[in-house]
Amino acid sequence: EEESTFYLIVRFVSNLLIDQVYLLTLAILMLWSITYISWMEFVLLVLVCFLCICPKAKEASYSVAYPLVGYGTILVTIQYIYGLNLTKDELGGKKDIGLFRDNDE
């Protein structure tokens, strides 16, 4: 009986987490957009706030999940490239995507 009670508790908690995972995801996205402040992250924050006030938040979260993952991947890639300490010679062309550093000359 003790094993069955433990099994039922674990099953209940796992089902609860699975059913409410979209809320945890929205909270993590809000934390991410507040931690890394930029205009690109502001778009993410606006999207998450919109999803939170949407009447069918769960369905809306599932419908924007794949584009949101793509957008997040692009942001992480840009932050990785921006974090590299490259000189202008290493960067090549003069294509500007709106990322500036204080020490750029």
C-alpha cells in the first residue's frame, strides 16, 4: 500500500507539472526578457505578456511555440556572436544589424 500511495503522489505531481508547463514556460520567458535587456528581448516580453492575458493562453502558447523557439535560437546565436571579441578585420563586410559596442571604432 505504501508503494501505491507514493506512486499516486508522483503521478499526480507529474500530471500537474505537465498540464501547467506552459505557465512555467511563460514565467521563464519573462525572466529571460527582463534579464537580457534589449529591443529584441522587448519583443519577447510583449509576446509573453500578450500570451498571459489571452483568454485561451494554453492554446495560444502551443500555437506560437515553434516560432518562439526559432526566435530564441536566433537571439542566443546573436548574443554568442556579439560576445566574441572580434575585430573589424575579422568581421569582414560592413553589414550592420544594429549591434554596437562601446569600444567599436
